[in-house]
Amino acid sequence: MSEFVISPAAPVSLPIAGQSARFPIHRIFCVGRNYEAHAKEMGVAADREAPFYFTKAAVHAVESGATVPYPPGTSSYHYEMELVVAIGKGGFRIAETDALDHVFGYACGLDMTRRDLQAAAKEKQRPWDLGKDVEQSAVAGTIAPAATIGHPSSGTIELRVNGVTKQSADISTMIHGVTAIIAHLSKYYHLQAGDLIYTGTPEGVGAVKAGDRLEGSVAGVGTVELVLGAAE
């Protein structure tokens, strides 16, 4: 049996609706600018030719209902409400017609972003890591198995801050749908069971402060909640 000089990190996982077993998280991929109106509010053109991605470390995943501290190094911490795809079967160069065979289920997610640091990186043509790959910034709710809910292609996606609706759209307005994303991403990565794909956010993103409560939902999928605590 292998020994380690330090204790390995505990597996990161999410609950599954109707099951006692949990879903282990392997990697987190995020799609950028996948709603036309959000791209416009960010002052950029939507990427219609193909999706593009950034990543978050799996250790930054947070289960719905948590209270997390306001992160360091930012004065503009933004919410982004998203539909999350949980991959249940690995594959490489997956055909779009076969993509849904690789989906275990779906969840509601929050891609929390240090927007000021992301904007500064964009201006200097640098990577977005400090703005996006933030500790405790990949929030996700309970995974709803596709075997139970099917594969949602439409439905309202919403985000409320302290009870006030800030984002409201329909997932059918995604530029690149779930099958297209899986097919394209699998050209560059061997997708594996346990991978999560955050599929992008609609318009209405904005800053939050310590004490704010975030509540999101995707019709037919579930909910996600987060409370921002004081900065450390």
C-alpha cells in the first residue's frame, strides 16, 4: 500500500437526489459567454463559432447551503447562475448524437467571480485564473439524475439576491447547447466520470457583499443557495 508524506485531501463530492451515494468531482470546466445578452453586458461579442472554456480546481467546489467568506483581493465579487452537467461516463471525441449517453445528471451552480481581477487580466491579455479559479467559488446543488428528470433543453434559470430577482432567462437561449459543448470539449480532453461542466450564465450578473443570500434555480433541475460571510 502506498504511503504519503502528507495526508491526501479528502474527495470532493456532491449529493445525488434520491440516493445515499454521492457524486465525486474530478474536474470542473466552465463555458464562457454562452448567452448572447450576457456577452453584451460584458462588452464583448458572443463566440458563436465554438465554445471556449476556463477551469476551476475541484477543491474549490462548495455544496449548496454553505456560508463562505468574502474572498480576498477583490471589491467586486460577482454571481453567475448556471446549469451544471455532471459527466457519468468518460469519452474522447464524442459525437454530438452520442453526447447525452455520457451525462449522469444535472445541477444548479454558481460560478462566483472576482470581476475586477478578471477585468484587469483581460485588459493585460493575461489568464483569468485569479478572477475565476477562486477558493470556494464553484457552488453546486444536489445532482438530479438524468434517468429521473431526462435532459432539460428549456426552462427558466433564475438567481435571486436577498429575495430580489437579478437573473432570469431560459436555458434554451444558450448559444451552445449541452450536446454541442460535450462534443466540442471532448475533442481536447478525455472526459471522465466525475467531470462537471458549468454551461454559462445569462445576463444580469452583479456584485454581492458580505451578508447577502443567493438563491438560484433551474426549472426541473433544482436549486442552489449560498450565503456570503465576512471577509477573513
